Amino acid sequence: RVIVREDFNVPVSARGAVMNDTKIRLALPTITAYRRAARVVVILSHLGRPAGRGKDESLKPVAQRLAKLLHTSVEFFAQGPTAENVELTKRLPRGSVVLMENTRLFSGEESNSATLAKRLAALGDVFVMDAFASAHRSHASTVGITKFLPSYAGPQVVTEVDALSRATQHPLHPFVAMIGGAKVSTKIGLLRKLLQRADYVCLGGALANTVLRAKGLATGASKVEEKLIPLLRRLPLTTVVQPFTLVH
């Protein structure tokens, strides 16, 4: 039984439909390969930042979309890593696919609880970390579980690390880096490194607001990490703001 941590943090509409399945499609080759090699593939993922259990935070729509893309049924463990679900993984036919409910809905996920990590580990025999976008978070489903199972990097993680290694260690020039996201605090180390190597660093998303504020520009009601402003003012940043047209 292979447990795979994927990044299925995809947009889901109010009606419960997956609006963009790119991340799910990227995981299909990995899931398909493990279905051939293992008895059961158990997939873990988070979805959003849920404050409490509700239908808007459930991965059930993702399970339904995954089933259509794989052309097979997908077991959905809404109650998490219960003893009954652990036993079920041992009885499912070879090649079965299981998707666990949103890991952030379970107590102890974000605090990296050893208790939750051990319960998750009981679902499988080996663990594969294939969610590069979540690899920096010390959660039960990303780090804690590795204490209880033989653990490996998945194909998507290897691909991302290889690409970043080439880009940061032996980049072709002109080297342009584009960084998005919500927080400067989670990317400050990467930003410092890229400022030393890249010809241009382009920032987008909410993290750009903090840089704009640090340069003395107005950001209105947009999200800003105020505590990072003094640090950003010490970095060799220049800011060019100009109108642009987005072409699809």
C-alpha cells in the first residue's frame, strides 16, 4: 500500500465542481504507475485553509473528478484514518485508489501531531512525497508521517527540484525569475538567493504588495506583511510600476 501526498489544492465552486483540474492531471502519471506496482494507492492532500469542517473545504469533489480522469472508482475516506478505513485498505482489490478527506480538517495536521501522523501512516506501507508546493510545511501529512514509514520523493518533487537546481546553480541568461503567492515571509530565503543570481525578479500576487509598501507606494486595502517591511528595505530592490495589457 502506497501513501502519496499530492497537491490537490484546486479551486472548487460553490456548487461543488472542480474549476481547474491541472494539479490533478499532473498527478495522474504517478498515480497510474503506482496502481500497477502496488495493491492500493492512498492519496493525501489539503484544500484551502479551513477554519472548520464544512462542505466548502471537502475534497469529495476532487475525488469525483479524479475518478473521471482515471476512469475508475475512487474510495473517499470522509472520516479520515479511522481503524475501519485502515482495515479497508488491506481488503481493497489490487489497483484501488483512495482519496483521504482534506488533511487540514483533522486535528493535529498543522501542528504536526505525532498521533495523527501515526494514524495516517497506518494506511500504507511506504510514503511518497509528491506535493512540492506543500513540502515546506511541517505538517503531519508531509513531515510527521515520515517518522513511521520508509519515505521517498515523488516524480513531481524530483522534477521541480531538478528544474530549480538548474535555474539557481547554472542558469541561462537572461535569467528572469517570477514569484507569486501570498507571503514574503515564506519566500524571503528564495528571494534573497534569486536577487544574487537573476537578471530580473518579477513579483506578483499578494507578496508584491509588501514590496510596493516597502518602496513607499500606496497599496490601499491589499494584504501587506507589515513586519517584513524593514527587512525588505535593506534588500537591493528596485520597483518599476507601469501599465500593462494581459493577453490570453
